[in-house]
Amino acid sequence: MRRAWAVAAKELLDLSRDRRALLLGLLVPALSVPLLSLLVEADTSRRLSSPARVAVVRSAGAEELLRFAQGLVEAVPVADAQEALRTGQVSAVVEVRQADKGGALQEVVVRYRARDPEGLVARERVAQVVARYSLPLVDRALRAHGLDREALTPVRLRDEPVPGGAGWAGSLVPLVVVVWSFAGASLVAADLTAGEKERGAWDILRCAPVSRWSLVAGKFVACWWAGTALAAVATAAQLAASAAGFPGIPQAVVLLLAAACASALAGGASLAVGMVSRSAREAHQWTFPLYLLAMAGATGSGSLAGWPPAAAVPVLNAFLLAQRAAAGGLPEASQLAWAVATSAAACALLLATCTRLVDRE
Amino acid sequence: MSVELEGVRKRYGPLEVLRGVTLRAAPGEAVGLVGPNGAGKTTTLRVLAALARPTGGVARVCGWDVARHPDQVRRRVGFVAEQSGVYGRLSGLEILEYFGVLYGLARSEARRRAEQLVSWLGMEKFCGRPASTYSRGMRQRLHVARALLHDPEVLLLDEPTTGLDASTCRLVREAVRSLARQGRCVVLATHSAEEASHVCSRVVHLAEGTVQHEEAAHYPLRATVEGHPVP
């Protein structure tokens, strides 16, 4: 245990003197994470608040419809409407069909890219324009039958927006926790194993009569600490950028715990990869797919939130903890226990593998 | 015997690097392993340092089988590799203290021992600086000091004077002689037969993974380095 601590203390001291790593580890997440969030949030808000850009196939009916489009749709003049839609110059193409010239509009066709959020917004906006156009016609028809609009809407829907909500930036907090935990732990692990092999320092360490477990445990502590610290900085920056702000001490503790769980796994896996790699570059090549896998798991875990076995899947459960805490709630004790226990078990398995790999030639 | 190799073979994939090396060295003896590149000198030392597991034959250090008791072997061996790295952000003294603790010394004892070796190898002027600022000679002295921290019975040196200036070469050579004189077994790998004959009592010629022949190389044993007894 004393030797394991000596290895950990040396690695942490070495890390604390690495000015470039410290600067990048603190400044990059502290600046890039909120900046990226703010830019994307501002862009999303601009797109949602500004009129949707559509191409209108010219006709007399179209001109009439566009009189109701103010603030909702901006008609963009284009030579070829379909080409403009394909290239993203406009979000939708509107074609108006009339039963006869000068008569009422019969059909409005909206073409939009179904998987494009801007296309969906444009389709919604065109629907609102059509509703604006239709309303006086409906009123007139109802009055002709001695009815008014109220008869068609027996139940009213009233919007009452309240302040709060984490916003787009807040929804990214769980992903930030997992991604930066992996980034911090795997970068340090590659340096402390494959990097040392490249520099010729690995063999002199292996020459020392230190148990393989102490060696692995000491290096793991440094990776774990780096991953958790980096995730903590990035998460704090992300929370600062989100509309929700600081969620509270208990939630912050849960976020830190989620980062620690993700870092433990990332550290264990990256150390094992580093032990079988001959250079830091090779270790990064092997770690990158793991990193992508964690990101994919984290991104897809939102849909698995209600699936009970998800609580027993390492990384996924850390993400779910972070998701709950970032939303201002607290996970159940059993959820916490599962996350800690499964992460610890998976980590122990990885570290046991590492001890077998230390002396690999 | 401090070092015993009996028909040691070592294979890396399809390449057989050692093809039945047999070698013995007693306490107080300095043995030079001489041969061209690829002769198997470094691999022989790596087997003795329990860094490489022999694929055939038996290798023992102070009676301990390197394959079955690597930790016992590591307690008794000090190894200076040809291209050892240093922890550039730590000072020489911090590195020596760190390895002292890894070799089982108490922190205060590790510091005392490190200071002794620093003084003996003339490292006082630079041992407080980050190791990344060291010249090759300074690094080599640091590695020799590290290898001696736990007062090993067997010292393994791989091309210890390559790239060093004349004065540092002399210092390292005299250190090797002094250690042998004090009863330690030294195995030194070098491509220079001249260096081996200056430093060692016996020279073993290796080629293509086998011992070609052995010869005695008489040298004047001296117990000091620059007038100071080996700590």
C-alpha cells in the first residue's frame, strides 16, 4: 500500500508540474465548453425566432397566402425551388393550388427535409400561415350557419411560460461529464504507460521490486484524479453557461460522483490499453474507439432512462445520474448504489487485467 | 554464484535472440559482455533483470530463478539500461527518493541514501534541478545512483559509457571497478572489447545469441571514485 501511494504521489506531483497539461486541462474546458454552448444556443434561438426561409412556387394564390406570412415565413426568391431545398438555401418549398383562378385556395403543399430541424420548423410556420389565412374564411362560413368560432373550440389552451429549465446547454451536462472524464483519464493513462515505454522510463520502474498491483493502483489513482478533475471543471463551466445555473450542493456531489464513476472506468480501460501499446500514439489509436463508444452510450442513454437494467450498466448509469442531477433532481439511493457498485466492479476487473499485463514483453 | 545462465534461450516471435547462453559470475567479479549489435547482450541483461522471461534454459540471480521469483531477483539487482528515460519534471534527488521508497526504504532513509550517492557521483551541483535539463552524462550518473540505491548484490550495466565525455566515462568505469572490488557482481554489456578489458576481470564474447569465447582481462582494482569510498 505504501508503495502504491508512493507511485500515485509521484505521478500526481509530476502531473501538477506539467504546466502545459494544467493550462490545457483547466483553460480548454473552462473556455471552450461554455463558449460552444453559448454559440449553439444563440444560433438555435436565432433560428427559432427568425422567420423560416422558404421558396414559394409563384402563383396568384401564393401571393395571397404570403399576405398572412408576416413574421412567420420569409419568401426567398430562387431560380430553382427544389434545388434550393436540396442545397439548404431554403428550409421548405411551398406550392399553392387553387380550384380556379381567383377562387379560394384549395391546397398548400409544403416540401421539407423531414430529418432537418429547420425543415420541421418551416413546416410548422407554414401551417400557422395557412391557419391565419383560413381563420376569416372559417369565421365567415360559421356565421353563415349562425355559429361562431367559439363553438369549434370548446376547450381553450392557454400558454403560461415560467422561468427556469436548463436549456440546450443544460441538457449537455451529462454528456460533458462522461466525455471529459474519458478524455482526462485516457490521456493521462496513455502517458503513464505507453508514454513511459517510449521515453524508456517503464523498464526502470519494472526493475523495482514493487508488486504489480501497487504499480497499477498508483498509476490508476493519477488517471482517476485527472479524469474526475477535468470533468468537474468542464461540468462547472457547462453549468455556468446553462440557463439553469448551479443546481445545488447535493446535485453537485452527484455530478462529481458520476464523473468519478466514468473516470474510474476510463482510467482502468485506458491503463490496460496503454500496457499493451508500444507508444502513446498507439494507445490513443486504441483508446479512441472506446471514447466513441462511451460517447455513443451516453448520447443514446436518454431513451434508456426508464429501462431498469440501465442502472446496472457502467458509464450508462453514470450518465443517468448526471442527467438527473443536472435537471435539479436527486437519484434514488438504489440508483446511486448500483452506479458505484458496478463501476467499482468493472474497474476492479480492468485493474486486475492490468496487473497481468504489466510484465508483457 | 551471483549470476548463472544455463542454456538460456529467448525468442521474440520468429526471431531467436538468445540461442543457449551459458554464463556464470561470482561476487566481486566484473564480467564484460562484448559483441556486435544484435549479439544478444541487452537481452541477456534484460533476462537477468527479470524484464524478459527466458523461453528456454535457466537463469538465476543470487540463487533465485528469474522466471519463478522475479521480485526476489529485482531486490538484488541494479539495472542501468542503455536508453533509460528520466522523469523530466522531477529533480534528480526526488527521483532517487522515489525509487528508494519503491525499493523498500523508509522516506528518511531513502533521502539519506540518495544524498550519499549524489555526493559520491559528484551530482551535488545539478541534483536539485529538473531532470529534463540534464545532459546525457548527468542522466547516466543519475541512473547509476538509482541502480545503487538498494545496495544491490548484482549490477547490470548496458552500454553505460555510450555518448559520455571522457571525464564522465572515467567516473563510470572507476565506479564499476570500485563496486566489484567491494564484492558486488557487475555484468557490463558493451560493443567495445577495449572498454570491457579496461573495466572487467573477464570478457565474454557474444555473437548471434551464443557465447563465442571467454578471456581474462586483468585490471587494477581500485576501491574509490575520485578518492571517495563507495557508500
